[in-house]
Amino acid sequence: MISSSQQSKQPQKRKSFATEPRPDLFSTPDEYYDIEDKILNRTRTLSISSVEPRRRRNQIEGENVSRNRRLSHDEPSKIPRRFLVNVDDTLAVVLEQEDTDRNAQISITDAGPKLFSLGTASSNGYNAFDIRGNYMLSNLLQELATAKDQGRSQILLDEARLAEDPLQRLHRMIKFTFWKNLTRTIDRKGLEKIILDPKDRSEEKNPLIYVPHDTPHIYDYYVNVAKEKPELNLRVERLPKYPDDPQFVRSISTKPGLLALEMRESATEPGQLEGIPFVVPGARFNEIYNWDSYFMALGLISDDLIDLAQGIVDHFIFQIRHYGKVLNGNRSYYLTRSQPPFLTDLALQIYRNLPEDTEKENKEWLARAIRAAIKEYHNLWMTEPRLDRETGLSRFRPPAIGIPPETEASHFLHVLEPFAEKHNMGVDEFIQKYNDQEVIDTELDEFFMHDIAIRESGHDTTTRFENCCADLATVDLNTLLYKYEVDIGFAIRDYFDDHLELFDEFDITPSPFTEEVSEKRKSTETVQHSKEWFERAKGRRHRLDHYCWNEQTGCYYDYNTAKKEQTTFESVTSLWPLWAGCATEHQAKKLVENAVPKFEVMGGLVSCTEESRGPITPENPVKQWDFPYAWPPHQVLAWVGLERYGYMEIAQRLAYKWIYLMTIAFVDFNGTVTEKFDAVKLTHMVDAEYGNQGIDFACVPREGFGWSNASFQVGLTLLTSSMKTALSVCTTPEVYFSRRQAEDDETLSRETPSIPPAVLVSKGGIESLQKQPEKEKQTVDADKEIQGPLADKRKRMSIDISQAIKGLN
């Protein structure tokens, strides 16, 4: 019998960390590591065994470590495995061992052993288990860095979090981490973050914010912030009445600054203003952008972040009212130019997702957005210099003076050197005198007219637009304006009883458009009805067909208004009429047969064909919007357009290829999500112009890149369960589509349009819609696996075509 004294000497059975309550394995970092911290606090007395742990040594400084067979080392476990990890020490060893190129990331290009031992929580750190492979090790690095960001020195880490399905992991990171870290406000809380501009090369380093002349309350707010926070060295200046005057914009080129956006009364501090949150693309683009914001908003809507998406529209309305347009971005050097317009589609999608119990406020908000879009349409896109009077089509053609100040310092060096030599000056002297208009050179003026037009197009830069952009009635711009016209007509008819009054005064451009029409109508005297807008859409579609459609090749092409001829450059924007619904079924069939094969490669759709780009030479250097590069906007618009016309299987195939391309970059390169991709070589490593964005992070990606994040979230909504399963193990498109049998995917034959945009326009044009009978609205039973709420969101974003055009006369 054991005495009481002997019993007291018996070793006490340690309580295992593995028995502690488990947090949600895939909760947000704030929740996951907060729970872990509470567990560790409760088990503070359970110290890790002081006996040398029975585990393998991790490799340090290139030493060779003998590795036994796996099962002789790894602790067997019948329950989900957890690890007890010292954050700082483990982080240091992991980086030392695995990050051989010393860029604070673990990728497949690193030469480490791709194996690391962690102490198990069930043994209180005594026994060990090997973490193997690039993906799990990079996830370990990310979790350690995240825990450190949360202020944790020791954590309990679930193995399942390291081996998480990459599709689920990226979807979760975008929804709960990336959007949060890309969110900005221009107020006392957010100014320090948003005021920074990596593109600012001016000598003046004190930040500057410009405020519209007719917003004294916003001006006073920033003046007070500057006094309250002297450490910001913030300067505040009021803009003139017409801030987009090219002479004025040129005059402030040496002192670039942030442009104020919409503000609202604070919910927590009555009587105080606060900035309305919005998202930025990320990396060097730390301001609100025009078409970037549209695609990011699609992702926000998919992730049920409706308020954040709605804030983007609020800022667009503010910009149109005070700056004359939705700007390229809210920096002073963008004041003269816009970008591809998507406001109407975005406003309608958000409206359809607003709470039903605030219907009156929702409709008032939509009316503000539609009125702003009408003003932008008439004042910007349907007036010279953007309007070409002969064709009645519009162009990217912003008025501007001088050299774009936001470009890289060496970007125009090869262009300017011959002109500097021509005028017997050094390059720096010539730049100064040319910008100040002391030197006039019409040839260089024309070059920069086209260059700035390229920047307004959003496709900066591409061989397609070189030395001709301002003269082109592009397929993309006129497709978007067709969508504006249909959206506005639809909204007026279905939401405003076919009667919408305008409050801001401006000239209404004539319709139908002819050279002879000199009619001048004032907006405040012209009630808006749907019939005029649908007539405008019909006219534009007719002109697109006449000037841009090529029946022989089965593609759309830009029209050169100076040369009065259709171009031959093959651009993936030829598919945009599918998105807008302005192609006939015959044209759609031709596009699918002829255009899609031209641009489809293993990673999705490239921007243009290799033949159109031509060989790469010193005179024709690599450009980022050319072959072989692929961009999120082109993918998303093609998916939507193809699904709208009933080509769902092709849309899914393209979505699979794009999601695969993003997934392998995410898996192989430490969670990387970049701005663009090489869709031929299947890599994110792009050496064109300013390189790629989204790659410069330490240990863990915190933002991804705006529209790429969105394309992933939207793309998931198209995929079937078998597609997602295949992508989870990085099955190549070639292998997947060669093995898949059509009958195994019962959802491939879905025909009902079901993804953004909310207003689905005719697949045969407005006339064919008039003939369609009203039918019962259908929805799609989208998969709920992995994407969770995305399936339900997909249904709420859908609208039946015949419902969209009911009663059209």
C-alpha cells in the first residue's frame, strides 16, 4: 500500500492543452487568437516539460539533419491535432530555415527543406509532428505573423488551419481580412493612412488635401483636423469653381494632393463629420479609383458588405457634383480625366440588395445615383472633345496639358530625349519649359493627348492605343454607354413611374444625334422618361454595329475617327457587348466561335492576341495590357456576358482557368494575390512597366489586390462542386476538362442569368426584348459548399430578362 507521503511524491498528471475548448478553426484572426490567448491564460500553470522534447531538430544555417521515417517520429493522433507554439522563436527559425531568398516569404522558389517540426498540444509540447510542403509551411509563417500582429507570444495552432482548403482559405481571407485592410476613410481617424501617395514625386512632402469650393463645412473640418493633429503637417486648400480646367490642373502639378470626398454626420458623435468608408485597390494605388471600385464592389456585394459598396456610389455622386466626373482617382493630377463608366450598373445592383424596410430611403438614394449618372453622361461623354460628332460615338479624349505627373520618372525618357535635343536643351530643362508652355511642340502635344487618353481608358498601357487612343471610338466605352442608356431607362420606368426630374442645371445633348441638330434643352426643364433613353440605346447599338462590328471576322473592333476606318487590332474588349447585352444572338454566336478562341489560353482570357501585339523590340517594349497578360475586369465581364447569352459552360470553363491561375499563385507563393497575371506561363511574376502589385508584403498577405480579390469571390459563384473539389488540389484545367464527363455536372446546362450585373439586358438587343412574353422569374440553385452565403447572394443579384423590359413600347 502506498503511503500518503509516497502519494505526494507521485508525478501529477499534466492537464493537456489539447483538452481545452477549441475555437472555430477558420474564424477571423481577431477571434481565433483572442480565444487562444484566453486558453493560455487559464493554463498558465501548465508549463511545458523541461525535459528535452522528443522531436527532430529543425535545420539551421544549411546544416544537414538526418530524417527518420515519418511514422517513427510523428505523434499518432485520433483527434484533430493542435500545436503549442512560441511565436517569436518559431517565426525566426522558420524564416531562417525556409526563406532562402530572404524576402520574408516562403515560396516554391525557396531552397529550404520544406519540413518543420512543431510540438503537439496533446503532449504539452513534448512530442512533435512534421509540417511538410510549401503550402503548409507558408501558412504556418502567415499564422505566426498574424499572431504576432495580434500581440501573441504563444499560441495553440490547429493543424487544420495549416492544411485548409486553399479555395476556402483565400475566400475567407478576402472576406474578413483583405477588404478590412483595404478600407479607407478621409477623416481624423483615417487621414494618416490615406494621405500617403507612393506616386508623389514632388519635392513638397507635407501632405495636402484639396476641397471643393462649395463645401465650406468640409473645408472647416479639415482645417480643424490640421490644428488638432499638427504631427500630420496637413495643408488644406480650397479648389476653384471649375477644378478640372486643364490650365489650373497644370498649375498645381508640382503640389499634388488628395481630393476630398463625401462625408456624413457621425453616428457616435452627433454634430461631427466622419468620412464614408471605401476600398482602395492596394499597393501603390492608395485612393478611390473609378472602374477598380466597380469590380471591387462586385466582390463586396458577394461578401454581403453592402454598406461599403454603397459608400463607393456615394463618393461617385459627390465627384460628379463637385469635380464634373467620376475621376480616374481622387488625387489632384486626375482632375481632367475619368475612367470606364460603370455607375448605373453598380447603383442598380446595390439597390436590389438594400434592406426592404428602408424602401423609401433606398429609392431616394437610387434617384441621386441615376441623376448623377445622367449629368455625367451629358456633360462628359456626350460633349466634345470626347464626343465624335460625325459618328455620334464617344472616345477617351480628356483635355490636359503637359506630362502626367504621376508616372514613373523614367517612363517618358525615351520619348522626350529627341525633343529635348531638337530644342537644344537638356531633358530636365525641356520638361520644365514644356510643362510651363514656354516650349510649344505640336507633335509632342499629340503624343501626350493620346497618352492621357490611354490612362483614361484604364488600359494603360497597350499597343492597341499607342499614338491613336484619343481618336478611337472604342468598343468598350460605347458598350458601357449603351449600358448606361438602358440602365437609366429601366430605372426611370420601373422605379420612378417613368418620370424623373433633374435638379442640377446642364445642357441635354440631342437625341437622335445628327450634325445638324442644334437644339439646346436645359436639364431642369426636361423631365426624364424611359422612352428617350431606350431610343438613345437603340441608336448607339446601331452605330456600334455600323462602325465597330465586322461580320467577316465575327468580332468588334475600335473605329478610328481621324482615319475614318475600322481598326484591325484584336482586343478582348470585343466581348464586352455580351456583358452589356447589345449584341444580337447571331453576333453572340459569332463572338463565341471566333473571338473567344483568339483570347482563351490556359489561364483565362488574355488582353489581346499575340499577332496584334507584334514582336517585342526596343521600339515595341512589353506593355502590361498586352498579350500574354490577363486582368480581372476582362474575365468577369466575359463570364457575365457569356452566361447571359446561354453559354454557361464556356463561362464556367473560363472561370475555372482564372481561379486556377489565382489559386496556384496563392498556394505556391505564400498567399500572393496580384493585380494581373501572365495567363500563358501561368504565373503572377510579370515584368512589364511598373511590375506587379500585391507582391510586396512580409510574411503574410494583408490586402491581396482589390479587383483580383473580387474576381475570385465572383468566380467562385460560377463553379460546380466538382470544379471546386478539383481546384482545391490544384488540378490543371487541361487535366480537369479532358476527364470531365458532361453528365457528371448537372448544373452545366443552367440558362437563367444569375450573376452581376443586376439588370440583364437583351441578348438580342432592345427590339428583341420588346417581343418577349413576360414569364415567371427563375433562379439558380448555386452550390453552397465553400462559398457559403455566396449562393444566396447570387440569387438575390439575379433578375429575369423579361421582367427587366416589361411594358417597353
